[in-house]
Amino acid sequence: MNSVPQSIPGFRSLYWADFTIRRAINAMIMGVVLAAGIWWMIQPVPNALPVAEPPPEVVYGPWVCAGGLVFSALAGIVLIRRYLLVKEILNHGTAVKGTVEDIDIYVTTRRDSNSSQTSTTRSYYVTLRYDVRGFDQKISIKLLHSPSTYGIRKDGEVDLLVLDSAPHKPLIRAVYLGRTGN
């Protein structure tokens, strides 16, 4: 095992390479949009006639706004933790050879109810086995693209980056740092 001195990909590259980072950013944006939209919706309208009983939107609006901001803050915490973990693994991780045990492809087909169009979505999972400090580890990782995009094939070797303090959270080198010479 040897240390890997590599340049860290930018935040935009990590957004497109890491599911957790992407979903955390999207959740933060969604929480802020929810809070801002509800806040805007419950603002009083000038020259409106007073009502005897306020509508439920006005009564529960502040709570929904607070919930959206709390949701956004929690997503921000997840984003920061994942970004720091990925950065730590890329900076101080150890290069380890792993073996691809299995590649699973899940195909989902959806038909639009308004038209006769169907859409197909594919999800790619690889099951990896690797050895860290004498302990055999096995993990399943979801990939953004087809495994062949990263040079991954069944029963083939794959380069992993593993942090000694988190051996059960490897990163596939080709996904984060570009394709290697496999």
C-alpha cells in the first residue's frame, strides 16, 4: 500500500462524481426554496379585506418555513461531512487493489400517463472485495455511469482509495480522479 499524492478535484467535479454530495446540495436548495416560497405566500396582501379566521397556510406557514430551513441546515451538515471525508480520502488515502465480484444493473421503465412515451433508467452497482490491513472487506457501490466508463469489468481489478480510519468507505479511484491505466 502506498500513499497517493493527487490533486483534489474541484467542488463541481465532486458534485457530478458523488451521490451524497449531489443529493445534499439538492436538498439544501429544496429546503431554502420551500421556506422562501411559503414565506412569500403568507405575506399579507395590501388592501385585502380582513378575514374572521386566518387560513391554515397563514397559521402553519411559519412552522413550514422553519422546517424548510432546518431541513436545509441538516443537508448542509451532511454535505460538509461528506465533502471533508472525500477530501481526506483523496488527500491521505492509501491505494489498494480491489476485485470486482459482481456488477448489477437495475432497469426501471416508466410509462407517461399522458402520452404513450416510455422512459428507461438504469442504475449500476458494483460489489467490490478488497483487503485492508489484513482484513477482507466487501462493499457495494452505486455508480453514476456504466462500469465500462470507468474501466470496471467483472472479476477485474479496480484501484481503490481507502482511509485507515474508515476502511469500510473506499472510493473508486477512476470515479474521482479520472480513469487510470487498467
